[in-house]
Amino acid sequence: MRGSSLWIVSNIAACDFKLTWKERSVIFWIFLMPIAFMLFFGVSFRGSGGSTPRAKLTVENQDGGFLSSELLEALRKESISLVDSLAEGENPVRTLVIPPEFTKKVLSRERTTLVIRREEGVSQEASEAVSVAVLRSLIRIVSGLIELEGEALEQGDRRFTTTGSTLSGSLWELGGGNGAFMDSIHVELDSLQTREPLVTVSSTMAGRAQELPSGFRGSVPGSLVMFVLMSMVFGGIGITQERVSGILKRLGMTPASRIDVLLGKLLGRMGVAFIQIAVLLLAGRFLFGVSLGSSPFALVALMVVFTFCTGGFSILFGSLFRTPEHMEGIAVITTLVMAALGGCWWPIEMVGKPFQILALVFPTGWAMNGLHKLISFGLGTAAILPHLAVLAAFGLVFLLVGARKLKWTA
């Protein structure tokens, strides 16, 4: 680029940059409103990620024996919320019914049935978690009882006999229902339940865990992308206003070429976007505690390419409409549709595969996916190389089409 052209481009960019900040409402829409959105949506959806809410289980205990108490004690060690009592007017979500004579039947080695009663419409996953918790607790108790039976058999008690692989007799028969004997079994079982397990299972992720970005991890990048896009699109209204007022026509009569004007407009808008992005990222980091990832270079590169893309879209938008009035309503709708379908309002992983593919039709989808890879999943530059290429291609196409469509006069 010749020295004179560089001077022209820089002056147009500086002029556009300064004019942007003269609007009193700019601070509100560029900085305050995005931060308010981050706060609102971050607080609203913070329960959907991080720690998973525990499934609630109410117990209807119809048994007066010690095994039902052992079962409840074991359930309290599981990852569920055992509800001891319901508030007035509160309905149980799901209820474990322990039948009468549960203790006697289990000690007698007779079949008995536990019932988990659940209300219509409750979470299927939570109900399955409760079922697994009940099963695990039963296994611990029954394995303890089997160990006590084995000890009685080893001691040669005649009330326990084996025929082949069949065991005759039971702990209930051994004690004859005697209260003192049942108390001793209870104490021994308690001792078995509290000892260190002989075998433990360790479960870890095979690779990098990727939870759905929620809370502020979702609201910070989502609000950033949506409001940068909105600022850029509404910046395109300035081009339409300049065309209507005759400013572009006068620029066309100066030594500035069409490409000089377009580059100056683009750089001026990108300068505004850089400041907006820097403020919003710092707000996300220091106000809401969101990590900015482990690769600052990758984050900066993604934001630079995204501002180029949205800057090109701004010029394209400004070149398509004859008057600012025609443009304003469509600008709002366009921004909201691109934000929603691009995953700015909720994690795109929550919707079906067709919508995940549709998100990649829009620059917002690529920007959000790239930000989540850097901020939420801790990946580096290599993971976002396709995003950089696609966003740059979007921006180039927007800029070329906008340059072709832009007219100096209304």
C-alpha cells in the first residue's frame, strides 16, 4: 500500500473510531448491557453444570427391624439426597417403600421386595441413579450377612448345614428371634460396614473431561460474541447514514479510492470491537471468575479474526439498505437469530445434531465453538486452526460482496 493510501486509511479509521464514542448510548450497549447479560444468564444457568444436583428419595419404612436402619445408613453414603421428612404440602418425588418384616425375611433368607415409587414426569436419569444407590446399599448389607453366616458355619453350629452347594439354616433361626442375639448381629454387621473395603474401584476420565459449558463459562463467551456482533451490525447503519447524508459521495470525490474507504471503515470498527472484547474478557475473568484458557495467543488470534469477520459483515449490511430505518429492525432480528442458532444463548451440545450442524453455517457458531475449546476445555492453538480459517473466509466474502454492493449515493 502506498504511503498516501496508508495515511488516508488511518485517518478514515481514526475518524470512525472517534465518532463511535461520541454517542452517549455506546457505553451502555457495548459494555454495560453485555456484562448485565453475563450476570443474569450466568446466575440463571449456573446449576446446570459443575456439580450435579442429587436425586431426592423419600423413605416409607414399614419395618421395625435393624436391617432397614442399616439400609438407610448405607443410602446416606450414596450420592443421593435422602429426605427424612417432607414439608407441609410437599409431595415426594420418588419414594422407597421398605415392606413389613423386611429384617426378618432377609435374615430368614426369604424373598422380599423393595418398591421405588416415583411420581409421573420425574427425571429418568435421577430415578436410575436412585435405583443404583439402593442396589449398591443392599449388596453391602447382604454381603455382610453372608460373611456372618459363613462365620457361624465355620464355628460348626448345627443349625447351619450345607448339602452340596445349598445352605440350610439362617441367622434368624440361629437366634430364634431372640432380641439380645439380634442386637449382637446388628453390632457385628455395623462393624463390617465401617471397616475399610477390601476392594475399591477408581474411575477416571480417559482423556480430557468436557462438561457442557454452563453458568458463567457459558454466559461470558455467549454475551461477548452476541454483543460484538450486534455492535458491528449496528455500526453498519453508520455507512447507510453516510450514504444518505452525502458523506460517502464527498469521500468518493477525494483521492481516497473505494478500497481505502472500505479498509478505513473496517479498521475503525475493528478498533472499537477490540476495546469491547478486552473489557468483556476482563469482566469475565475478574468479576465472574471465568478462566481465559491456557493459550493467550490463541484467544487473541481468534478474537482478531472474529472482529475481521464481523467488521466485513458490518460493511456488507451497510451496503444492502437504502435507509437506516429499513436496516434497524432487520439488524436486530439478524443478530438475535445468528446468536441463538450459533449457541450464544445455550450450549449447542444440548440440541440435536441437525442444529449443531446448522450452527456452523453462521460465524457465531464457529466463534462460540472456538471460545469453548479455549476457555472451557483448555485446548490450544491447534484446536482452533479450522475456526480461524473459516472465520477469515467468512470475513473476506462479506467484505468483497459488501465492496461490490456499496454505492456512494442513496
